Amino acid sequence: MKITNIDAWPVEMRLMEPYTIAYETIEKITNIFIRIETDKGIIGFGCAAPDKQITGETPESVTLALNEIVLPNLRGSDPIRYSMLLERLKPNLKEQPSVLAAVDMALFDILGKVSGLPIWKLLGGFRDGIKTSVTIGILPESETIEKAKYWVEQEFKCLKIKGGLDVDSDISKVIGVRNAVGDKIEIRFDANQGFSVYEALKFVEKTKKTRVELIEQPTPKGNPDLLGRVTSDVSIPVMADESLITLRDAFRLARRDLVDMVNIKLMKVGGISEALQINAVARSAGLEVMVGCMDEAALAIAAGLHFALARPNVIYADLDGHIGLQGDPSEGAVIIRNGKLFPNDKPGLGFDLKI
């Protein structure tokens, strides 16, 4: 089997409700979809979700890399030899992880279709579904509480509350949400690098009675020692997100016991293949893993889901980036039922784009 062509095209999608995090407000996003064709008629699909703040990429840089780097290097190659192909691309895509992620998932999609298996089973098939959190952006307290009650009514069992701009406001919001939704709903908090060490410690102490499940990336990514100081002084798990981009980042965080948990996002790390390696480092160090996402179409969410379902220590999921996207051509690539995500149990990623 040989790769005959690769197509790439951008899709701009507006969010039904814009949201705010510690460093920006998001109203619309652009994902780049790719299609890898083979001489046997088997087609693999992938998706890149560039984010200037996190991955350093833009839709334009992703499209350029796909056309000028990926296509010339992969045309005529055997798509089943995905490891060899990805290693061939890595030197030229060091600053383009979402491009690598899109190619990676498309190659896995082909592999699954050739084998007749969904990717999560091909990789080990540990579980067939996983609970996901749903994110509430930075809002006034009353709106935060109303949004929390809305998502609980939609049968989500876990809420992720964004903050990091004002620690006192964040404390009040978390207390208000807990009082509104009761004791059975899990609450996670993500400061998106917005806290100092003092503010992180204050937040954890003042919200102790609300039983926040974890705090994600409380301090700036540029100084991992700050994460370590928070981790050593608080009673709840501390998770690295923006501080984890590469396999080497995972090793450094694990070696120095700077965190309790890591958030693996395919768009940050470069796809399923890299996620599996980072997950192995985390498991060897006894770190729990959450699979997260950017603002991603359902096709990319499906890839993250397949990875999460395959590995036993990926016990948390934050795969809600597709919820509320208008005009997503891959809508339906994953199934949400009672706050849990399930794959389409078809070969590969389980979804073919209609183009």
C-alpha cells in the first residue's frame, strides 16, 4: 500500500458561547483537516487544532507545513509504517506539534481500517468509555453557578472551573458551585498559569471543604520549580498542563517529583504515538494522567478518546473541546451519554469526513 495524495483544508468554527480563560477570550477557532489517500482506496483522516499561545502555530503555518513538508515526505510511502514516517517528519516539525498530531491520527486511522479494528482496541482496549469533565470559562459568580447547574442538568458528573485572574473571586465561585450542585458532582479547577505560589496555596486552603479534586497548572509554565513548591505544600493533586509539551518535559517533571498528575493533549505533544511514550514515563513515575484537548473538532477529540481508552493509568478525561462548535464537519465522531464519552465502534477513528 502506498500514499498517493494528502489534502488539507481549514474549517473556521464559531463557538455557540465564547469563553474566557486566564490569558485570552475565545470566540471562534480554525481547525485544519487532512485526508491521506492510498492506492488501495483506504483513506485516513486527521485534524490539527493550532493554538498560538500553546503550540505556537497558526492555521497558515499548519497548512504550509502540510503542503510543503508532509506531502513531499510521505507521498509514495507505506502508511502502515507509521513509526518510520513520523520519525522522518519530526526534524522538520519540531515547532509544529499539531501538524504531527494530524498526520499521526490519519495514519492510525488507516491502520485501524486495514486491520478492521477501532484504534482503542488496536492499542490495548482497556476500557470502552470514560467520564469527561465539562469546562466553565471565567464568568461572574452568578453566571458560573448557573452554568454549573445547567451542565449537571445535562447529566455531566464532573465540572472544570477556569480561573486564575482573581484568587478571591475563584474561591468564592468554587464554594458557590459546590453549594449549588451538591456533594456528588466532581469539581476540578484550572488556573491556566494565573496564580503565584501564595495564591495557589490560599486557594487550596480556602476551598478545602468543597473537596476540589485537583488543581491544574496553577503557576507559570516557565518556572517548573513553582509547580513543585505548590505540589509539596497542598493536600490535593497538582497537575501540569502548559508545562508539559515534550517527552523530555514529562521526564523532567517526573524525575523531580514536581507534580502529581499530567495533562496529555495530542495537539501539544504531537499525536497518539508521542502520547503513548509520555504516558509510559508518567506510569513509571506513578503519575496519574488526564487526556485533555484544545478547541478541537470531534474528529480530534475521537483520537484523544481512543488513546485514553487504551491505557489503564489514563484515568481522567477533559475532552469537551468539540461541544458547542458550530459547523463541525466531524460532528458525531464521538458519543456523549450521561457525562461519559464513547467511540463509534468502527475501524480506525470510526468516522469518515464527507467531502
